[in-house]
Amino acid sequence: MGFKVNYDEAQDFGAVPDGTYEVVIFNAREDVTQGGAENINFDMIIRNDIDQPRKNSHLFHKLWKAKATGKYNRGMIMYLAKTFGLQDGKDYASFEDFLNDFSGKVAKVQVKNEESEYNGKKYENTNIKKFEASAFPQLQHVWKTNNKEEVPDFGPGTSIDINDDDLPF
């Protein structure tokens, strides 16, 4: 079997152009920089179930803990929870459980490419300038994997049947 060129599969891996995009949260998790700055990293994917450029590209947004208080801006966290449609009043066993609930939630974001400077070096940043509720709340995004199969839903109550024929030993 040979190899065939198909321009329909070509992807641009440069910066996502300025504009408005419908996104789905891939994951949200706490992270720490090498310098020790704590943040929440929201990893979003531009949805492929809507006609828009740069489908399947990742966008990232970080919320930083304030140096003075060591806490996140609660108002911003609640704004994102509301925008991404987390249930109002829901209690979580942990902050990690709360962040995990963002996975698979949708919103609309406004992207702006901006230049910044830090320690004399200039950087190009793709920043999320605005979050809004999605105009398309019914998610039909097809998750990409290396073998191009849909990512299964391993949510609560999901089980996987494995028999001896599935095991390599």
C-alpha cells in the first residue's frame, strides 16, 4: 500500500488568527511554572462540529494565583463556570473534581494575538480576551486520537468489558 497526498487533511500549525471561536474544554487542571507560580490551565479545542477555521487547534487560558493572597480570583473562576455551563449550586468533593467538571463543556471565545515583553525578550501570545456562552450548546465534536477513533466516554457508571482474547498475555 502506498501513500497518497491529500490537501484536505492539511493543517496550519501557526498561531490561531484573531477572531471568535466555538471551543470545548479538553481539560482544566492546576499547574505550577518552573518559577513556582501557580495557575489553572484551561486547555480548549476549537470545535470541529461547527464550520469555523482552525478546527481541532488548541487554545490555552491561565488563571494565576495572586501573589499577595496566594488565591485565585474567585469571581473569574465563577464567571468561567457560568460561561461553560457548570451547574449553579453544585457541590464538589474537591477543587480537582470541580476542574474536572469543565471537561467537555463548551463556550465561545474571542482570540487576540498580542506581543509582550519579559526580561528583555519579546513574545507572541495568543490570548483569550473574552468568554461567552456558546451559540451551539449541543456538542457533536469528534475527539481526535492517534488512531482516528472517537475517544470513549469513561464517565461515572461506565464499564469496559474485557475478555481473555483482549489481553496480550
